[in-house]
Amino acid sequence: MMMFPYRILYSIFIINLFVSYNPTLCETYKYTREYLLNSKLFSLEPPQTAFSLDIQPISYPDKCKLKQIHLVSRHGSRYPAPESILAFDELEKIFANVSVAKEWYKNPFPMSKNYLLTKRGEIEPYFDGLQSRKRYAKFWNGVEYDPEVIKFQSTQISRTGASMMSFSQGLFNRKGPLDTCKSQPIYYWNLPLKQDDILLMYDACRRWNETVLASNKLLEQRYAYGNTTLTQISKSLSERYHISPPLDPHLVPYIFLNCQFWLTVFNRTDAWCSLLSPKELLLIRYHNDIIFYYQYSYGHPLNTRLGCRYFTQLVNGVEDYLNGNSSMIADLKNAHSFTMYVILTTLGVFKNKYPVSADLTYEQIKELEYTQDRTLYWSSTLYFEIYKCSDRVLIRALLNFKPLLIPGCENEYCEWNKFKETLGDKIGCDFEKMCAYP
């Protein structure tokens, strides 16, 4: 007779234990803004580096002088793309009936702002300019703006043009003639869309558009990853948050993007970010890594040559200056993450331990060092420094001020002739022939 109450008590204990530790019954995940910003999951640079002015000037190699700098930077943080905004509208309808989302399910991003810079995105390049002035203090000392000496270029897209203007204001902060703030007017140029073989080389290349943009290999990888990982996450989210009918797997990446843009624009981590576990955040981001790898990096052989026009004009710009045929000391360009991907791939750097593919394990995905969001966040910078030494010329490449070892070079300061040898026939390439499509 005494056993029955104990059986009841034991059953209640087991039920409570299951409820306490069953992750499917958790409401949401709690993240701090600092945790997400430092996680390198998003295209957002942590503020401790993005807005830092605690910067020491660089040191030069022995008996060398910095003579020229070439810069390609990514535009500042922006609002979502049109297709993302449309997907956010779909998610709004689905999550209107999800209890944990009742305070924030509505899409706050109007189509009228698609791709425009955010307020933060207008400021980020300004700080890049301030940081350049500090990091290259000796180089910039005494230099006055002259469009033949300092050349600015962007793509023919508003967010890169605005970012270029913002960078120039940081670079020439209080060194110009305009008004009480002493702003410096500058000239920047661009090439027409579809003809920009320097900064929008993928759009200007018909072969790329016909063979790379939607290659069979990319489609296979996206299908494999979507049919396994994204489908599993979709099923888990549907069960966890009682979504009926179940969430379409193709919308899962847009939950991640919603998380990123709520963090970027509103500093909010308690909305879409809170739906995803740390593991899910990484696995969903990896879906974008797959796309970028096959469209702009080593996933297709054409990408290893597609940046040849950029390097041709860089080499010509350096040698014209060294030979006394040019007065240009700085070639400063603002473009896109795609641009930087292609340039780094053509150079032969930015290689991960593993090729990016749908069958990588979670542990292997965590080990990937070079992905868009880990190293090419908004307002990233890729500098090429040109040094004239007593008996030689050196070049150094830095991605977000971290030196890159150029293939074939012994250290980060690469002999100019070795650099050209590494590029080979990518210098002076026939872009039109390479990009012709039968």
C-alpha cells in the first residue's frame, strides 16, 4: 500500500526532469550584443576595431620608404537586399502566429531602403579614413589633395560612392577649405555597370554570368546542403516554435539575415537571433559561405583569373610612378565583398584548410578561417603597400591590416619581381577574350 505514493512521486520527478532539460521546450536563446558582434558570424565588424583610433603608425622595412598605397575597401553596412525584404515579408506572415515573436515579427525594412547604407554604414568608412591617416602617418604627412596624386574610384552604385566620400572625409579630416569643418572636396570616378572590368569584373564578364553564376556544381552543393542541414533546422524550428504548416527550408537563411539586420540597424538580439542556437547560427551562415565559394572564389577556375584587370592596372600604376611617368601615390577604391573575393582568389590567397562543400562536418566548418563574414565584413580593407628600398622594390598585402603571405614569397614583404612572376599572364590579360562566351 505504501508503494503507490512513491511511484506517483517518482513519475512526477521524471516528468519534471524531462521538462527542465528538453531543449525543444525552451522558448528562445539569450544573446548579448557583444557576444554576437564578436562571434564573427555576421558581416558586422566589432566596434572595438571598427571605431578605434588607438592606432600606432606602421614601421618600415630597413632602408625602405613607403612610396605608394593601393586600397580596395568594401562599402559600409547596408540595409537588406530586395529579395531579402520580400522573404522577410513571408516570415512576417508565418511568425504572426508564433507566440514568442508577437512583439517583433513585423518586417521593419521598407523596400525603398534596399541596399542603402545604414547610419552606421555611413560612419564606418569615415573611421577607415581616420585610421588610414593614423596608420600611415609618415606617408600622409604634408600631402595635400590633388586628383592626380590621390585617385578615388568606386563602382557605379550609390552605397560604394557614398562610402568613398565618407572615407575621403576621414582621410582629409579638417584639412580642406570648406566651411568651419574644413571639409575637402574630392573627385572620384567610376565605370558604367556591366563595363567595369576592374571592380565589377563578374558583371562585366559574360562567360562568368553564363557558366559560374549558376554552375551545376553550385546547384549540387546548395541542393545537398538544403536537403540535409537546412531541412533539419527547418524541422527543428517548426517543432520548437509550433509553426504550422512547417517552415519552408528555403526561408531558413533569411531568419539568419533577419537576425543580422536587426543587430545591425536596431542593436537587437532578442528578436530573430533568439530563435537560433549558436550551432544553428553557424550552420545557416555556412549556406552563404557555400554560395560565395562557388560564385566568387576557388569553387570555379574562372575566378582564379577574373581579377586580372585589377592587377594589371595596379602593376601599371606602380611602374608608371617608379619610372617617373605618374605622380599618383594613392589609388583608393571602394567596391563590394564579391570584388574582394575575386581579387584575393586571383592573387592565390584566402585559402581554407578544407574546400568549402556541403559535406563538411560541423567541426570542420568551425575551423574555416576565410569566409565572407569572418574576414570580409562591411567596410573591410585590402591594402597593397609599395616600398622603394635602397636596392629593390617590395609589396605587402594586408587584409584588415593583417598581412597576407603572397604565394611564392618568402615573407609578408614580397619582392616586386616575384610578385609579378606569381601573377604571370594575369598581368596584361585579354579580359574580353577570356570572358567571351560562344
